[in-house]
Amino acid sequence: MRPLWRCRNCAAEWPCQPARLGLLVEYRHDRTALLVYLGILMAEARDQLGQLHSRPAPDLTDRFLSWARARG
């Protein structure tokens, strides 16, 4: 749900656990593409959340990117 960036199904902050799992499955063969996609969405979320609250959005890196990095 934009501009709140909440899940339509569970109302948790997006990407919620089910969304993360779905994205990992969808991009299982191309983690780089997943990170690029999430980076684009993170920039959109930062802009929309900042406008919504009339202040800079919090750092969204953990929410959008950290969980999707390849584990070594």
C-alpha cells in the first residue's frame, strides 16, 4: 500500500516476511536483479515516506536491502 509502504495482506511494513520469501523465490537465480529492484523501490519509499511525514524518511537499508544480500 503506497505511500505507506505497508503490505496489502498483513499491513506489516513492506517487504514483510511473506513478501521477502516470495521475492527470494522469484529472483532465486538472479540476486543482483533483486537488489537492483529493491534499491529502486527503496528510493521510491524514501521519497514517498518523507513527503507523507514532512521529514526525511528513516534509513531504509535494513528494511529493503540487508535481508536480500547473499549469505556467504
